[in-house]
Amino acid sequence: MKADRTPLAAFEERRLVELKEHIAGRAAAEQRSRPRRRLFFGAASLAGAGLATAITIVSLGGTVPAYAVTTDADGVVHAEVRDFRDAAGLTKRLKELGVPAVVDYVPHGQKCRGPRGTFVEGIPAGLYEPPTGIPGEKDGLRMKINPKLFKPGQSLVWTMTVHPDGVATAATVLMQGPVAPCVLVPDETKEPLGSTGDPGKSLPAYQVDGKTVGEVLPELKKRGLKVVYEVVEAKPLGKDRIGVTVDKQYSGPIGKDWTVVQGWEHTPGEFKLVVSEKPLS
Amino acid sequence: MQDTAVEAGDMRRIMRDPEAFEVFYRKHAESVGRFVARRVTDPHMVDDLTTEVFLAAIDTARTYRPDRGSEVAWLFGIARNVVATEQRRAARELSKNGRAAGRRSLDPDDIARLEERIDAERAARPLLKAVAELPKSQRAVAELVDIDGLSVAEAAAALRIRVGTARVRLHRAHRSLRQEPDALPEPVVTLKGAS
């Protein structure tokens, strides 16, 4: 087609510049209003974790109680958590209701020194249900835990962080035997970005989250990045949040139509794609 | 006419990636500009509306269906709506000044280029005028096929109607036009083949 090579008029070139700025601005605005999808994968990436759950929540101030934990007639514990900073109070309340929980609040940029204990391969169905949102509330999470399904010596270990932008993240794992107290050490793990990085680099930043695996692979290949996968089951928890269950045991093929939940260059030259078979919406 | 049809996901990507968009724009800027210049005679307005067509394309990439036609058919479908909206607005004579205020500045060279283009498309205007007399549904197909150079299938895609329906409407349009004094001219747009 001839138009491919036809030089454009000056005003058409200027229009192109404006339109490109519009696209870039839109992408930036989308990025700002994008669900705060930064998920915490610290626990999930530890070797031997059978099943870990990472969730992201948006913290809130105000007068709402930080958490509410109750037991229903079947002995199942329902915990509504709105702020994970009060880890000690939450641990105590859960223990009162028979949940062997270890909850730690870890300031941003730090992590608990590992290993803290032995991971349990495969959490029994019903012991712990991945969190859902609290109906009618923008923030907070509701979790269901069945204390009767814990075997002796098991603990549910939660590690929570509130990031500078107000996003709180939590990782949940089941451990067998003693759990070492959380000793804070600097966390050098690169933060998941959802993109290939800074626009200032030789190649512009490339947004991966929300796209399909088939869409992002050529771009990552072009950038010479090796790709590793983490398979998750993801489900939206209301508008701003996504609950993610990491499936460490999955070893099947990754479909090109799978959705990228998040991706980042977690070690130089290696790009981690957190992928979900089902679309997020 | 360009006959490419990228995948739907690709179109969303193109409209989110400035570099990919540039390629798309360079391919289609002229044909969209000419589409508008056939219908509007003010250089500023041609420029404004062409910009609006691309803005609308960026915002509605999701509406692109590769199985329903080429990129050009999709863009012309959008362009039709943009031009029609402007014509309705102009008919109501609403806030003409408002639009002028938001106008991008054009220097004399730009205006000259646009006027050339408007001029070049002048030949299409009598036919557009004749077509304007047709019933609305026939007019839409006749415009896109006879004036803008789409195939019947592409016009159907642009208008989101079935190909058979488009063909029937075009046939009726041609029959009506043949009763007009200057009969049915040859298509005004010379299609550029793959070169």
C-alpha cells in the first residue's frame, strides 16, 4: 500500500505527535487508576511451599475496627480484617477462637528472615478459604478458616506489609511444627511492577499485566528476557483488589490465552510472569 | 483499499502503544483525511474531525472485530459517525466558537495542503449530493462503496449490517441514482492496489 511510504503533511505529523501523547497520557492515567494489583509473593516463592496465598488489600484509616473475628455454628471462623498493622491483636483473637495463627506485620522494605518453619504441601480443602471482599465495603477482606481441620502442630502463618502508597499485601502459608519468630531483615527482592521497567531505559517500559501470555511473549523475547512462570488462581475481590492463590504444583502447559496478572524482572535477565488460566474479570 | 485485518487483541495493543499506533496512523491518516475532506469543506474542520476519528479509534479499540472487515472499514465506520455528529451539531449551530477555541493551530502551509485535499475530493461532492437524496439506509452503503471505495463486504462491516443486506441496499441505491440526470458516475476514489 502506497500510504505506508507517503510522507505525511506537517499538520499530520503534528497530529500524530498529539495522538501519541494522548495514548501515553491515557496509559499513564490507566496505570494510576489501575487496581492496586501489587501482590506479595514472598512466601510463594519460597522453595517447598505447597500452596500459598498472597492477597492484596487496600488499607484504610478511620473508625472502623481493624478486624472482626467471629465463629459460626459449625465452628468455622470468619475473620474480617481491615488493617493488618495490629498483628498481635489479630493473632490473639484468632487463637482465642481456636485458629493456630501466627500473624506478623513487616514494615515495607523488610522481610522475615527465612526459613521460619516447614511448609505443608497442600492445604486440606476447607481449612482456609482464599479471601473475599467485605460486601458493601471498598477495603478489607473476609476469610474463612476451619480450626477443626488443622492437624496438631500446624500453624497458619500470615505476613503483612503496608507499602508507602497505602497498599497492604499479605502472604499466607501453612506450616508444620515450630514457627520461628519473625526476625526482620532487609528485603532486596525487586518489587513487582507489572511492566518491564523504567521508561528511561533503552527500551520503553512495556506493560504486561492484563495482557495475554501470547501478547507479551514476543515483546519479552525482543528484549532478550528469559521467562519463568508462576501459575496462580486469581479472582477479583471487588474493584481494586485481586486475590491470588499460587499453584506451586502446576506443571502443565501455559496457554497463550492465559492472562498475565503481574510480571517483573525479578532477577537480571529473567522475567517472572504470574499467570492465571482464567481471565481476571 | 488496504485489506489488512489485525486480530482484535492486536488492535487494543496498537491503540495503547504509541509506537504501534504510529505505524497504524501512517498507514491510514491520508485515507481518513480524504474521507473527511469529501464531506467537509473547511480546512480546520477537516483537520479537527480527522483528529477526532483517530481519538475515537483509540478510545474504542474494543469495538474492532477483525472478522467483520479491514481496518479501513472500521475507521470509515467511525469516521461516518464523527462526521454525522458534526453535521448534526452544525445544523443546530451550537457553540461554533467553542470548537474554534479548542482548535489546533494550522499555519498557511497546512491550510494550503488541506485545501488541496478538499479540492481533490471535490469531484466526489456531486455524487455525495445525489446520494444524499436517497433513503438513509441506501445512502450509507452507496457512500461507502461508490464514494469511499470500500468493497460491499467492508461497507457492511463498517455499518454493522449483513453483506447481503448491504448488497440489496446498494442495488436499490444504484437503481435510484440511474434515474438521476447525471446517472451513476464511476467510483470517484481510485483504489490503490497492493503495490
